[in-house]
Amino acid sequence: MKKLLIFAFTVLSVFLSLGHTVSAQVNISFETGTNPGSFTTVYASQTNITNWSVDFGSVDYIGTYWQPSTGVRSIDLNGQNQRGQISQIIPTTTGWTYKVTFDLSGNPDGGPTVKFMSVSADKEQTQFYFYIIGNNTRVDMQWEPNTYHFTANFPITFLSFTSQITGFYGPALDNINVSVETQVCHQLEKTLTLSPPEVAVHLAHGDTPGPCAEK
Ligand SMILES: [Ca+2]
């Protein structure tokens, strides 16, 4: 019994110390790939952006053209007068819930003023996000942090980021991080920190992923 307890404690300690980052997720800040210079339009099936797929349309791989959120490169989800989608297949554990954080801005060169985009897991659990341009500029993009949650249905998950507007000037994306969700908001009142399987149980009972909103 004592050995079992020590083992359980060790597993828990490793879990808590790792921060639950999904290790095989790579190039989260778009820093690796064919040097885009100022920027390069990347079309579907082109592989300029390491480990990221452009699934349809086109995106702009941004280098020096505007201020990134982190590093020196980022993405405009609208490329050559068309909306685009980028995706990455990441390892997941079936039934576990994941938190995706990303920074969002918008191409300040032109409209629409509201830059809509969406995030999906396996083309489901889609959530929509927007960024309003007007105050940001290419040298001061005023990136904003956003959070997306999904529950994995398979040992791998197709994570995609999609522009929902037409034209040349799309939502701007950078600094994507995926981690295992360990917190739920219990009955909209109390934030609980749990093991991932326990998180799944709580979500099945109607709790919401992530900490409770501050009141
Ligand atoms: Ca970057």
C-alpha cells in the first residue's frame, strides 16, 4: 500500500511539475520555416511553415512586415485575396481536455474592421473569435491573448485556425500553446485543480473548463 501511495504521489508530482505542455507540438510561434523576408504568401499544400499545413486558400507568412507577438514571425490568415486555414496534428489522450492559448491581432492595412476567425479540433468544437482593427499598426500590433478549450476524441487531434472573412487583410495569429487542462469551474462558483481524467468527469457533469471567471 505504501509503495502504491509513493507511486501515485510520484506520478502526480511529475504531472504537476511538467505544466502539462503537449511536447510534440512544434513551431508554436511560426519561427521555423522558409524565411519569408517581409512576407510570403503560402498556398494550400505548400510547406513553407514547418509542421503547419495550409489546408485551403492561402495565408501570408509574415516576417519583417509587422511586429510579431513573439519571436520574429507570425501569420495573416488571409493571403492572396482569399481566406486560409492552417492546421497541425498534435498528440492527445482520448477523453482529456486541452487548453489552447494564442495571440490574435488583425492586418491593419485594410478592412473589414472586424477580423473574424475560428479554432476547431477535428473540425468540431468550433469557437469563433474576433479582433477589431483601428488602434493597431504594423509596428504596434497590440496583440491580444485568447483561449480555446477542446476535448480529445482520439490519440491525435487535428487543430485548425481558420479565417472567417474574405479579402486580403485577415486575422493575425502568433504564439500558440497547447496544454492539458487541469482546472474546471465547478457550478460556476469554485475553481478546482484536478487530474485530467477527473476534469473529464466534471465536464461530463456540466462544469466548464478552465478557472471560474473573476467576479
Ligand atoms: Ca512568432
